[in-house]
Amino acid sequence: MWLFAVFVAIPLIEIALFIQVGGLIGLWPTLLIVVLTAIAGTWLVRAQGAMALADLKRSFNDLRDPTDPLAHGALILLAGALLLTPGFFTDATGLLLLVRPVRAAAIRRLRARIKVQSFSYGAPHSDMRPQDRDQVIDGEFEEVTPPKRPTHRPPGGPSGWTRH
């Protein structure tokens, strides 16, 4: 039910803000602001996303828990979607999510509400039964290379005739 309320409330807030801002500064400056924030937001999201990706790579290289860089990346992606959505409220929310301390606070708040059931790192889980894992199957193999075929025709006509 709360998701429905969000999908109804956000467009109403945006419409009210468009009417207010458009009444103060006019139609064309209002539309210019919306376009400029989308362009600037795209540039900022690209820069922030590159930094988040570098943090994620560092966490993998250092064998650290990647959940924090992944969460920052997800919020940066959400910020990009909000900045590309026309409107002042969504632009303000998207810009706020591009500020690292704001993202960190949002992640802390989300982390308090999310319970992780399990986490594994390394080889994928196998569906084999424990008694099947201990069985070894011996086998032999022989590497077979396909015969080489000529890549071009030999000079001359059919069946080796030559022209004079």
C-alpha cells in the first residue's frame, strides 16, 4: 500500500512544483532547468559510478566484503534514474543520493531493516549429495586433432592439368 502512495504522491509533488516554479520564472526557464539538471546529473552519475566501480574492484582484490560498494553503486543507479526523471523533487532527491555521506546514512538505515539469511564467498554451491562427492570416476581421454585441409586450390586445372 505504501508503494502505491509513493507512486501517487511523487507526481502530485512534481506537478505542484512545476506550477509554482513555472509561475515564478516562466515556462522556458523552467524547462531549461529540467534539461540542465538531467545533463549535469548524467555527468555526475557517470563520475560517481566510476568511483563506486573502482571501490568494488578494490574490495574484490583485497578480499573484503563487497556489500558496501554494491549498495553505494545501487544508490548511485537510483540517483541516475531520479535525475533523468523530469521534475524538481526527483532531481533534488537524486542529487542528495550522489552525496556520499547521504548515501552512507541511507545504507545504515536500510541495513538496520534488512536481515541477511546467508552469504557465501568463493566456489559455487553444489547440489550433489555428500556421498556422491566422495566418489571418483576414472577415465581416459585422447586429444583428437582434425585433419588439416588446404586453404587454397593447387595451381592448374581440374585433376592437376596445367595450362601451357
